[in-house]
Amino acid sequence: MENLIETLSNEPIYLAIAVVFSIIILLGVLKKLLKIVLVFSALFILWIAYSIWSGKEVSLDDIKENLQSGVESVKKSTSEATEKMKDSTIKNIEEKILPKKD
């Protein structure tokens, strides 16, 4: 690490290249953050527009409940699929490894 710092301080060309790379990385990060902010802003505006046009109040509690019920159903279906896959895998392994009794 000291070698890198020493090289950057002794060679102005390397320092300039490092500064340019740092600026490029910083601009990339800022661009990503701006996109995230714009997406969440658009979603918030759509949520407000839906609330106004539908005429009913959409609360955060309703959103949380719907999200939780969706997560629970995904967990349930995932666990069922995992159990089915486990059972079929065990059955296939037993058929291939254990000899059949005639």
C-alpha cells in the first residue's frame, strides 16, 4: 500500500490516471443512485395518483398486509416444491442404488 502511495505521489501521470478513474467511478455511483431515486419517486407519484383516482384511501398497513400475505404464500409454495423435489430425488436414488427385488 505504501508502495502504491509513493508511486502515485512521485509520478504525476499515474496520479492523473487515478483521479480520472476515481471520477468515473464516482459518476457511475451517482448515476445509479439517481436512477433509484427516480424509480422510487415515480412509484410514489403513481401510488398517490391511484389513491386520488380510486377515491379510496390506501394505507401503508394495507400494503404491508398484502405484501406479507404474498411472502407467506411464496414461502408455502416453495417449501411444498422443496419437499416434492426431495421425495422424488430420494425415490430416484433408491431406485438406482438399491437392487430391485424380484
